[in-house]
Amino acid sequence: MQSSTSAVKYRSRFRFEKVWLKEAECSQIISQCWNFSSGNPIDVLNGNLSKCATSLRSWHMDKFGNLKSQISLAQATVTALSNTSTPATSHYKQVQKAEAVLDDLLATEEQYCAATS
């Protein structure tokens, strides 16, 4: 005998993340998804919001889904470059660039964690 109640899957509610604001891709995605089509204004609004939410969720997973592994890789790069004793100016610039990438990733993680807690 089957149960009269079936398991219903609910998607989590869409939330716009503050950390997205510093990413140029975010505004591009919204612009691409926001179609000013004709029809019932409520239907147009709901359709545009749905398209934006779906696209932003997908982009978020691509961009931030592997943030921990990106940070680990950036830390390893900084460590490897720092342990190399090359006095060249180009090497120093590589270290600075790697540290800047790591700093950006850590700042993004901090913003994301602050927003979700």
C-alpha cells in the first residue's frame, strides 16, 4: 500500500548574494536574462526573475562552488614561489601577483561566509 503523502522536493529559496556585486559577470547575466517582452506584466516579471535566478545559481556554482580548492591552489602557488630563491624582478612580480590572487579569493570567501552566517 502506498502512502498518501509523497515526498515533495523543494528548491531552496533564491537569495541574491552580496559578494556577486563585485563581479562584472553578475550584471552581464542579469542584463542578458532580463527581457522586456510584451504580455501580462506579472507573467513577464515572474519569467524574468526565474531566468535570472536560474542563471545566477548556475554561474554561482561555476564561479564560487570550488572556492576552497581555488584557495588551496593559490596558497600552494604562493608557497612554491616564496620558497624559490630567485632574485629577479620578474619573480618578485610573480609572487606579488600570486599573493594578490590569494588575497582576492580569501576576501571573497570572507564576504560569502559573513553573508551566509
